[in-house]
Amino acid sequence: MLRFSPRLAVLVSSVALSFSAAPASSVERLVLRMPFLETSITINIDDDAQAAGQMIRSSPDLADLQSASGGQLLALLEKVFLAPLPIETKAFLEGSTGQPLLEQALLAAASLVELEGVELDSSGRMLTDALIRADRNGQANVLGFLREMPGEQATVDLSRVFSVMNRLIANQIEGIALAKSTQAASVTPALQAPLQPSWTRSELRIDVDHRSAQLRLLVLQPKAARNGRLAVISHGLWDDPESFEGWGEVLVSAGYTVFMPDHPGSDFNQQQSMLAGDQPPPGPEELRLRPLDVTALLDAIDQGRLLAGQPLNTESVAVIGHSWGGTTSLQLAGAVPTDQKLRARCADQNHSERNISWVLQCSWLSGIHQAGLSDSRVGAVVAVSPPVRLLFDPVSSRSLQAKVLLVSGTRDWVVPSGPEAVVPMRSSGALQAGHRLVLAEGADHFSLRSFRNEARPAAVGPLLLAWLNEQLDIPGAVTFTGGGWGDETVRLVDVSNKL
């Protein structure tokens, strides 16, 4: 049966992301090229008076394929092309023109779509104008938007789409095989039991020199049995501390004091402001500001401005991060940013290792030389799904002041395990330096997160605890080399010795 992916809506809505402003003519034809069927669908979109649904149904190429699909193709196409565009999109693009993160997204779209008669441009200006015109004409959907584009014909070559998908699949294959070939970590039943709340939860704010806004901190403190150690958890792009509160609960229940900073330049609130058109996407300066957030909160503790009078060890601190937060944790541990691979690979849309996280990594290029911001107080690091392949000098892993545990999900489409975890660990000398790689079988980019008061502890909670206990020399029921940090629902596999 002929099948179309709803993801095509995202691709088609990105057509204009790569091209610039404005010949007088508008797109007359949308062509879906399907080399695997040796055919194409042409949709005429040059009649301003014709509704979008009528344009699809009147396609001369649709009748036979509609029959071959058992009558399902038309419904799928209408679902894709009549999908409404969010009102916030126009405002977001108005405030984002020229931003590196947007430009990288535009470059990625350009590799999937051809727009005849228009020169390539990554400013986003043409997209904004087309969205505004479509909205004014009462056609604020994908097809109505395409009709407002300049040029004669827009073509989506589905073979390119499948090529990208095949590359993403290939970037996961080795990680999947490694996880399946190795025995999972054993499980300690006591670490799987529901946590008994034995901590306090508070929200604090501090002034920091490097930002105009105050830094919000979510803080978990044990009521008793404190071990005097600090753990800092750094969230990823457009996320917030609350998404990792479950990680913090495992640690605080074992005696750690846990700080979770809200990075204001790339958190959930920033995303909402960006979509409303009030802020641009996070710029390359955020690569520098995020580590400074962590350093500032450690300074505030040392200076008695946070948790004054409490006996907290700030000489050897644990930093845990997810996604961009994992990158932040590696910067703080002393990983050295370099522009060598960024300059060599960011323009290559067909590189075999290219993945979704390269859109973010390539947007960092202009800020790379201000991003080496290690903090000697960092004594242990866990980086979960960090984008790293293009950013760091490979040999810097040998001189990190803290041992790093890298965790990657084998079904992560955003930061796939092959190029972003397996290859860096194998090629950088990290294993010889004592760093380790654990794969979470079947986990995607977001499934390892854990929220407040969940029914069972976070899947990676015992793993985080075991690594920190060992690296910070804390006596405990579980250590990394001792095992017992596995999970009942997710196979956690140390593949370090298999690389």
C-alpha cells in the first residue's frame, strides 16, 4: 500500500526557509517527486480563487495514485498540506532573521527542497513575507503559504527525504548492536523502590554579572543524613529544571544537595518568548553563558550568598547535564572547544555522520573561541545525550580534570549514539583516561528525563548515584564498578570495553 509520512508537513512547510526575496511571480506548481515509484504528483497552486482543498483534489496526477492507495492518499495529502500554520510563526521569524540557529535550519531545509527561479538565501525574510500574505488571504496553511512563495515551481524529492532518514538510521546501528551484545548492569532492588520524601524543595534567585536577568535555581536539600556534597543538573535546549527533578530526588535521597539552574537564554520560557516573536533563537553567546551560570552559583555558595552556614564541599562538585546541558558539563570539566570540525563539516549536508544536533552545533561557530570555560571545582561529570562531535578537540578528553560518564540512548534521533557518543569515545583516548560510555537500549532523546514525584525512581537515577559516589569517594550502597545500578525497565549497558 502507498504510504505517506505526516512528517512531510514539516518538510514542505520549510520550503521557503532556504530562498530569498522576491521575484514578482508566485509558485504555480508543487511537485512531489517519487523516484521509487517512477512518478510525481503535480499540484497546481496558481489560482488565487481556488481553495487549498480544491487544489489538491484537482491534481491531474492524483486519481491513479488515489486508487492505488485504497482511497487513503487524498486524505493524507489534505492532512499534510491543509495543516494550519501557528500564528506565532510569523512573529518568531520577524525577530530571528540572521540568527545562526535559524540559518542552520534553513540550510538543512535547502537540501530537501528545490524552488525554481529563486536564488538561495538564508535570511528568512522571504518566508516571513509569504506567511504574512497567506494569513491575509485567509489561507494560513501549508499549501496557502506555498502559493505565496516567489518562483515557478517547488519540488520535494522524496528520495532525498529517505536518504536523510537512512543516514539517521545508520547513525544508530552500531550503538544498537553494542547494547545488544553486552550484558546489562545488574539491578539493586532497593534502588527501584519508590522514594520516601526526606528532603526540602525551594526556589531561589541570585544576581549574576553575566546576565541581565536573575538566575533561577531549583534546590533540593536532604533533611538528614547529608553527605556535604553538591550536584548541579543542567537542562537542555528549551527545557527547564523541572524535567530533571526526578534525577535530583534520587541524589538528594542519598544525601546530596542538588542545584538545578534555569538557563534563561535557552530554557522553556525563552522558547515561548521566541515563538511569540519577543526574542530571537538562542545565539552562539549562550554557549559561553551556560557554563558561567554554573560557575556563578558555585561562587555564590563559596561567598555565603547561597545556603549560608551549611557545610557544603565546593572543592569537588558533580555536574550532570542533558543534551546541551551535557555539553555544558563537559565545558566545565575542561573539554576544549575548537572550530576545526565545525568549519570543515557544517556546510556538508551529505556527510555520513550528519544528524539533527548539527543544526545546533553549527550555530555555535562564531562563539567558539569564548567557550573554553572550565571550572576547577568540578570533580565528576555525567553527560546524557550531549551534542559533542563537532565541538571539542578530541584529545582534550585526556586532560579533563573530572572523569566523565557519557550516557546515550540507542534510539536517539536528535543526538544519535554513533557519531555523538561511540565515535568520540573510541577516537579520543577517553577510555584510556578513565571515562566511560553507557548505552540505554531503546531510549530516545527525551525518555530518560524524570519529573517530580514519579511513581518509581528515574531509570538512570541509580547510575548517576553510582558514578558520583565512586568519583567523589563517597561510601554508599552502590558504586559504578561495583554494579547494581541497572534498571528494571531500561537495559543500561556499559559498552566501554567493547569499543
